[in-house]
Amino acid sequence: MTRNRPWTTVAGALLLVAGCCTAPPKESVCASGLCKAEIAVRNCEAGDITVSPDPIRVHEPSTIEWTLTDPVYRFAERGIQIPPRNEDFVIRGASAEGRKFTVLDKYTTRGTTKYAIEVVRRSDNVACKPKDPVIIND
């Protein structure tokens, strides 16, 4: 006869619930032709910049909008740089006092495109080390 151990049953149930309820990795938030991404700068000089989501997955012609989460930083003049030979993208530029940057993805070809993010610290205009995430046209 097996002895019932209530604590193992409870522990197993908690693990099952925790496993089912953890947040999945953040995917692109694209709806009605607008994809949004957030940029957080942790260490400007080291280039410790995170983009969420990364990669940005686009499924139709869309405007991609990046927003800096910390008002200490702003986008540089060429805030988002995409290789110039790539005709899929049209740079729209910065807005909201440099905290947002938009690019039109015409979505004419499928594939992966690396891009560069350039931000500047407002207090002293020091450029942060660039970050190079990815856009995927699925």
C-alpha cells in the first residue's frame, strides 16, 4: 500500500499551475498596421540596450514605432538605421521630443533585416554605443 503524501501533491499542483501561467516570450505587438517596440537603456557607454520585442515580426505592411522608456535618453538624428539598399523601409523619423521613432515597413519582401538603434543621453549629448537588433518580415 502506498502512503499518501499531501505535501507532494500540493507541491506538484503548484508546479503545474506555475508552469502553465508563466508569461510567454514577448512577441511583436502588431495590429492594424502598427508594430510597437520599447527600448530600455541600462548602460549607455557599454551599449547595454534592450529592445522588446526582439526580433520584431511583421506580417503585413506596417509602421514600426520604437519608444524609449527612459526620458533621460532621446533618439539621435538617425535614430533607427536600416541598410540603405533595402527599399522595403521608409524612415519617418523621431517624434514626441525624441522619445519615439517610426519607420514604414512596406513589406514587399520576406526575410530578416538587421538595423541599428542610436540614442543620445540628453544631459550631455553623449551617444550611446549602438544596438543592432532584427526585423523579420514573415
